[in-house]
Amino acid sequence: MKTLHHLWLDPFCRKVRVALAEKNIPFELKSEPVWDRREAFLALNPAGEVPVLVEDEDGERRVVAGHEAVCEYLEEVCREPVLIGETPAERAETRRLAAWFDRKFHAEVFQNLVGEKLTKRFLGLGQPDSAAIRAGLSNIRTHLDYIAYLMEARRWLAGDRLTFADLAAAAQLSVVDYIGDVPWDYNPEARDWYARIKSRPSFRALLADRIPGVPPSSHYADLDF
Amino acid sequence: MKTLHHLWLDPFCRKVRVALAEKNIPFELKSEPVWDRREAFLALNPAGEVPVLVEDEDGERRVVAGHEAVCEYLEEVCREPVLIGETPAERAETRRLAAWFDRKFHAEVFQNLVGEKLTKRFLGLGQPDSAAIRAGLSNIRTHLDYIAYLMEARRWLAGDRLTFADLAAAAQLSVVDYIGDVPWDYNPEARDWYARIKSRPSFRALLADRIPGVPPSSHYADLDF
């Protein structure tokens, strides 16, 4: 059995959840309050971060920690459907774009919006920084434009098929959308791409997430938004 | 011919330089002033970041952008010597530890020391933050301890052979060492590990780096430090 130690609104955990679902790999979710730095969890991942995938099979335990490591691992142990690409060039393009959203979008948009509005409040780190929020709301348009630019010549972000690049982008955006900060009207092409991901069975579990005390935006789970 | 667009003291570029040298792949270096945001470079990598590997072969050009993508690409197109590991479990461990240094060490140590002392000055971003420097000098001990802990049971960070995990860690540390901020006396086991990497032919080019106006620490290139 596989267990994914995760946090509900962590975009890296969400990427892995969708990847597992796309590959039809059954798994259980276990929420991990990383801020408690529990000994038992640090033994699984000394970095103290989610996601961590734990496999218990035939009396053996295997632990895979970190979102890149988990994604690459899933691709190696479960080839179908391919989520990275077939050729080295295709795979390089998937990894370039996955890193774009995992790192660049995360720093320029996610942290400025979800980090300021939600994480800070939750962890008691003070008031949101309004300059950061303004920056995030401005930066997200650049990223939506980039998605639209890629969509001019491609069916999915990295090429003709769905890859970890789409999963990384959609996972980050899904949390920003949870708090209602994605200006979908600004860019119909980016919205069309997100609508296609959102309607996939692999995304359903994410759309059912409800964090106590933090209701999602009205259109969060709406497939026609 | 392969060209690596890079910056001399960028740890991610250094990781790739050593990986190329370990795999005996000839390449040319091209320094890229990313802060100028040159059109020609943004055409290669819209993220505007180094490293970028460009291959021009048989009239075809292939561009691989981003340090994870370049490392994985090199492993796919040039199998020997293996730098990730053979089995999915070994590869997951390499990637976990590479991400540890690429992300955690980078945020907790590199940015607090090299970022404050060197990058800020170079980019005219004001005075170094002494609280950040203190945090960096404290955090680096935890990371040296972690290296020493891994060395208790392993020959290299991720197991019995040299991997991208060692390259990632050594690349980050080499720049902190350039400015003389690694307390090697604090931890002999970590120093022994670094001495083994430092003495490899693949590391020589890095030790010859000299940034105009920023001389390295006295022991930077010394194999017996």
C-alpha cells in the first residue's frame, strides 16, 4: 500500500496526487502538520517537508521524499501513461516547464498571494504585506500569458500530451484559485487549458478539498467557470 | 559542440560544469549577465536563468534549460559514469539529497551568506543584513553535521558512488568556501568528504575560477585545507 504524507493546500503535494491518479495508482492520504516537526515524520524525511510517498509492500518499506523525486520515481516504476515524455528532448522540455511553475510561479505568484493571505495567517506570522499581494496579482498575468503563448502551438504545456508540466502548473494555480485570486477573465486561452485539466477524473479529488475555516472561492470546483 | 551558458559563482551552473566534466563531455563556457535580460538569451530560456545547455550538432540545435533538466538530460544521453543511481530507490535517494542542497542549503545558507555579502553588493541592493549572515553561519553547521551523519554509513552522500547529490552539495559549498565562510574545522568528516570531491579532476576548473575584484579565500583552491 502507498501512503502520501501531504498537506491539503500544498501545491507540490497536489501535483503528486494528480500524478498518482493519472497513473491509476491507489494511495492513501495522510495529513502531516509539518510545523509540529514530529519525530516520526522527521525519520521519514529529515527535511521535514511534504510530499513524502511511503510504500509498504511485502514487508518492505520504501520512502520517497520530495516532489521532484516522487514524480520521477512514479514515472520509473509505472510507465503508463507517460507523464514526462518519450525522448530526452521532450523530457527536458517537461522538466524545464515543471521547474518554471514549481519555482518561478511559486516564488512570483503563490508566495505573494497564498503565502501572504493564508500561510501567514495560519502560522501566526503577522499581517499580509499588501505590496507583496499587489506584486502577486500583477505577476500572475504574466504567467497566464505564458500559458496562452504555449497553447498557441501546443495541445498541452510541454507538447502534444499531458505531462508533469501541466500538473505542476495546475497544482499551483488550483490553490491560488481556491482563494479566488486567478483572474480567469483576463486570459481565455489559459482558462481553456485549465478547464481541460479541471475536468479530468484525476483532478476531482482536489476539487473536493475543503479546508475548515477557509472556504474556497465560489467557482473553485465549478467546471464551467 | 556544446555550450553552457552560465555564471561563474552560480552554484547550479557549477553543479552542471562538474557533471559534464565527470562524464567527459567537452563543452565551452559562455558567461551570461542574466541581469541584462538580453533578448538573445531570453530566446534560449524565457525564464532568464542560467544554466542553459545548447547543443549544435549536424545543423540542429537543442536547448536544455534549468539545472535539474540539464542534469537529468546528461544522464539520459550519456549513461557512463552513472551519476543518479541504478535502481529507482537509489535514484530517488540521489534526487532527494540533490534537492536538499539545491533548495534547502541554498535557502538556509547560500542566500544568507553569498546572497548577502556578494550578490547584494554586486547588484547594488544595499548593505548585507547582519541577522541573515548570523543565521547562515549557524545553519551551515547543521548542514555539515548532516553530511557527516550520512558519511557514517556511506562512501558518498547518496550511497556507494558519487552522484548528483555530491555535486549539488559541493557546488553550493564551493561558492560559500570562495568567500571563506565554511567552518571546516568544525566538522572533520564533512571536510574529508569535500576534500575527496575537491581532488577530482572534474573539480579543477572550478578551483581555477577567479572573479575580478572578488579574490577567493586563501584556502579556496588548496587541496590540503
